[in-house]
Amino acid sequence: MARERLLTELAGCNSAETLLAAIFRHHPDISAPVPVEDIARRVGITDIRGLSDEVVSSSVLVDGTGVTAVISCSAALSTPRRRFAIAHQLGHFLLKTAREDGPCSARDLSENRRDTLHRKQEAQANRFAAGLLMPKPLMAASLDSLGKPAIAHVVALAASYGVTTEAAASRYLDVTPAACAILFIKHGVVHYARPSRTFPAMAIQRGDAAPSSVLEDKIDQPTAWITVEARDWLILSRDVRSPKVSMQALAKKNDLHLVMLSINAAAERRADEEAEKYATERPSFGRGVDRR
């Protein structure tokens, strides 16, 4: 009976957010790592199969009635990537956007653009997958328990939620109230760069060379926070005071660096207030009036 109620609720949903809300209402005690395969089977996925084709990432084949489906994933996928692929294809199934022109590529599973119908549908499936594997209430509680932003937290969250480091980083930035940004730098080139909602616009983008402040360090040992030149990372107006930007890096194997940038929003507000106060109180030394 509970399963039928869930299926009825899901049938009336038309967005990733409403689908997730319905699923979590029926799983109030869910914890990390989320049992994605059990949830998939409960809502209409009859089988989850392996694919021998290493080029293909994953696919979903929906039956003629649209009520059940089979998900297939490449056998070459790591466990975290396989979990995300299952959640992504489940999103396609529940959103009724399953592809008819072939399976999803690895690129589709990281798509966030919405400028074409295809990209919009892939981005929707990815939003659903991230929300299912890393539920916002659970992630918010995890961030609260971890305390102030630190790059090592991203790696810890990936392990706890059974997702890739990139997926954990993206969800971290979705949920955190802190002003921070995360970058993945490989062989000195930026491969991933994304700010949180409260972080300023970034000048550095995918494909750019990393600033020299990102230096080699011991593998798996986070560096201390250091102050870096804001203009190396941010888009700034010449007439605007540059914020104080701190950076922490974590070196991984194969010349990969995970980088976190952080701005203390409270300190920046105080600095702006002090600057405004100084400008208001500063005496003016204009030329006096000649009274002769």
C-alpha cells in the first residue's frame, strides 16, 4: 500500500524537486550513503544491468506502458560513478525524459547547461541525481558538523555519501551558506571551477592556467590557508576594494590539486563599513574663499 501511494505521488510530480520531496516523505529516516538501487526498484526499475561497452556510460529502457524500466551501466564505471549513473537514469525515467536516440555519455552525467532541450533534460536528471544521493537536509547537517569550510571536507563527504569528489564538491557549493569556491586543477590547468551562491564572480575558468600560488605539496595533506591575490581569481572593478581571498589546496595523485577559495563575508562587511565611515568622517581640505 505504501508503495502504491508513493507511485501515485510521483505520477503527479513534474520536476526534480517535487520528485525528491515525494521520495523523501516516504523515506523519512534515510541516511548516507543513500540506497539508490533499493529506491530505484521501489519506483519501477525492474533490473539494473551491466554494459560491456566501455564507451557508453549508462541508459534506461522504458517499457511500452511507461510504468517500468531497466537501467544499464557500463561495467567500467567505479562504484561512485555507477551510483550517480543509476540516479541519473532514474531521474530520466521519473521525469519522463528518457532518451530515444541512445545511451547517455559521460559528458551528459556532468551537464549543467540548459541552452538546448537535450542539455536541459540532462541537467534536470543530474539535479535529481545529486539531490537523491546527497539530500539537502543531510548535506546541510553534515556541513554544520564539519564546521568552517576546508577542502578536506569535500573528500570526506564524497566517501560518506558514496559519490565522486566532483559530485560532492558541486553539492557542497549548492548547500553551503559560506562564500567559497572549489577548483580542480590537473597538470597546472583548471578542469573544474565553481563558486557558491555568495562567492563573487570568478575570472578563472575551465581551461585556464592555474595561478602560481597553487604549488606542489605532500599528497593527501591539505596546505594551511594562505592569502592570495584576489585579481588572480575574481572579476573585480578597479574602483572596488578587493576582498581578502584565502586559499587551501589538497594535492592528489597524478598531479591533481583540489583547491578551495574562501572569503570571510562578516570580515568583509566590517571592512566596508570602516571604509565608508572613514570616507564620511575624513575632513575636506578644499581651497578657502578669498574674502579680499
